[in-house]
Amino acid sequence: MIPARYQASRFPAKLMQDLCGKPVIVRTYEAAVNTGLFDMVYVVTDSETIAKAIGEVGGKVIMSRNQHESGSDRIAEAILDMEVDIVINVQGDEPFIDKESLAKTIAVFKADDEKQIDLASLMTPISDWEEISNPNTVKVVVDNQNFALYFSRSPIPYPRDEKVTSTYYKHKGVYAFRKRALLDFQQLPMRPLEAKEKIEAIRFLEYGKKIKMVETHVTGIEIDTPEDLEHARRAWK
């Protein structure tokens, strides 16, 4: 499932921006399909413009009936009556998503015989302090089994003692959910931490859900700003 909202506060209409001949959302949809990992790939949107672009390449679209605060809420509505076990959420601004990282995320559930994991997501190590301190880069800290402890737009952990070595992780916008966890998410009201940080993964933590983080070294490019788009165009070429 690829949630796709036309409006975006930081970069309006970014999903319909041209990425070397096709809109960003079409590039993302095709990247997900081309992994060959999924029974079905849908774009879930409230935008007729986005729906038309996906339809023109033969893609499948689900139109949202309600207004939604987050991509997870949008997907929860879409899968309500579907017979599915695991749902993968790929952000619409991730045209460089790769098969290896997605396969690692899916493997979390294949190994979870006792079904204790509610969702899985991706993280990648980062070392550039400009990126670490950038509020557009969501960071995550984990425990010794790589379960998420917290997500933030601030640098976490804070480098109070610079002699202590610590790895910083960037949270990548890919989630794998058990259906029940996603439906629960839609029913749970947003709490202050999520509202303050504007990071939907925090809602799961605030309500005691277990998020398994999967490390990947494939960084890709998330398109949050016009500068990101120019970077993506250069990389695509």
C-alpha cells in the first residue's frame, strides 16, 4: 500500500513532480511492483490527479472516503474488508525503495512464530551531523534487540558525552504491519508526543505496540524538499 496525499506542507504536490519523465508517485509505484515481492500493490489516495496518473500506467488505486491525518490511517481504511495478513506501507516519496530492504522487513514476520511483533520498519546508519540535526530526518533509538524505543526529529541520542561512541539511525518511511495492529492504530486517538513531533510511528509506541527495526545500508532518497527532488533527478540519470 502506497499512501499518497496531494498536498504536503513542506513541498506541495511533490508526488506529482516530474522525476525524469514520470511523476514521483508513479516511479514509487513501479519500484514497488518491480520488486516482485507482493501479491498486490495499491496506491491509496484522496486525489483524482494522483489516481489518474497511476491509472495511466495500469496501476491499481483505492480512493479514500475520509480525511486522514497520516498514511497509516489512510491504509487502515483501505484494508478494512481485505483478507490480508501483513500490509507493507511504502511512502509515496520513496522512488528508490529497494527489494533487499523490503524483503528483510517481510522476513521479520516469517521468523515471529509467537506473533509478538506488531510492526516492522527500516533504519539506516547516518554519520553526517548536518543530516542528524536536520528536522526533516526522523531518527530512531533502539534497544539491544532492535525494538524501537523512540523516534524524533531532534538528534537522539543527545551527544552529552562526546567520548562515548554511538550510532545514529535514520528512520526510513517503510512499515510492515499486522492487519490487527493497523486497524487498532486507526481507532486510537493521537496523543501529544505524536502531535508534537508529527511522526505517526510514535502513536504505536505510546499505546504499547512493539516495533522491530531492521537495519539496512541502502539509503535511497526521500523527496521532502525541492532540493531532494533535484538530488533524485541527478541520481536517476
